[in-house]
Amino acid sequence: MAAAFADLNVPGAPERKSLQSLLEAAAHLGYSTVAINHVIDFKEKKQEIVKPISLSELFPSLPIVQGKSKPIKIVTRLTLVVSDPSHCNVLVACTNLDVDLICINVTEKLPFYFRRPPVNMAIDRGIYFELLYTPAIKDSTMRRYTISNALSLMQICKGKNIIISSAAERPLELRGPYDVANLGLLFGLSESDAKAAISTNCRAVLLHGETRKTAFGVVYTKKTPRASEEEGVLPVRKKAKTEV
């Protein structure tokens, strides 16, 4: 079965025509799912959450995914930017906050070091870490920081629970799924982890968000055979011998 690729970070701020072009380009490149990202920064006290654009306002019919013969799936995402330690920090986000993703700012030197205990706790809680690839193709300085910060994270998480998104503001900044997977190799991911970062891991993030919101889950039960059944031997009942 062919992988279903996703880009979970397409900015919702651009003008309607720009957003239409981004979504059409994503479908053309083979992305089955795209998340329109609305960002709220705590620094801007009067900032209001912009009402998401209705899909019917964007398209009379959704773009068809190349190679899939089905329309692209569009979801909405809300990202809170927290830069003040008084609000929270990476440790709190990993251990306490009810979130699905932690997005790492890869374009500058981080003011903290990744530590194994909180990162492992986030992984155990089903939280994923997001790396953005657009900065790496815009500027050599940002590329250096992006790769350096990504490698630091990989040393701790060993490639687990990573997704790679674009945050592209223009269609020309989007890259195809396999090109993004190749960029993942530069970030320290293995070939399989790099592919998962744009496919199965993205699906896991969406499922995590759905179950967190609805409290639905799946319970799988399996009957465990007895030891004699596992060996393929039926028990034999012996008759007692009596003497007269």
C-alpha cells in the first residue's frame, strides 16, 4: 500500500488566493492531508484567533491528490507560541500540557538543551516533535541552525516521534514528499524514520488529537491459548488402574 503523505503546517495567515495556491500545490505534489495552521503569540496581548476559512470559500471542489484519485483532506491546527518562561517551558510542555505537537524553533540557537527524561516522557505520552524544513532551503545561516538543532534532538529521541512540516508561505517553498524525506537524512533521521516523519507519524498525530478531543479509543483483545494447545498436543485423560 502506498504511503499517505501529510504536511501538518501550512500557514493560515496568507491571503485566500495564496492559500488556495498552496493547497493546490500540496495536492499536486502528492500530499493527502494538509493542516492549515493558525498561530497565536502570547506576546501580542490583543491578538485574536482568526476564524478558519471555510473550505467552501476556498474551492467549489477540493483539489485531487496526484496519484490517489481522491480529494485532499484539510484539517485545522492551532499553535500557541510560548517564549516567556513564566508561561511555560519545554519541560512543562513535555510532561504536563495537553498537546499533540511540540514545534522546535530551528532557525536560531536554542536557549536550552534537550534532556532525555522530559523528551522520553513526551514520547510515552504520545506527543510528537515537529521540525520545519522551509528555513533550511531559504538561507545558509538558518540551514546551519536547522541541521544543528535537529541533530541535537535526534541524539535524545533517536528519531522517534518526529514529523517534518513545511510552514511554506508560497508554493515554490513546498517540496515533494520524497525530497522532504531526503532532507530528513540531513536532520539525522534514518531512511525509514524520515519517511515516517511525513506519513505514519503525521497520521499518529491526527489520531492523538482526535482521541484527546473525543476520549474515544480502541481496545484489542486476544485469546491466549493454553500451553498444550500451543504445542499442538491435546491432553489425554488416563484411567486409573485398580487391582483386586
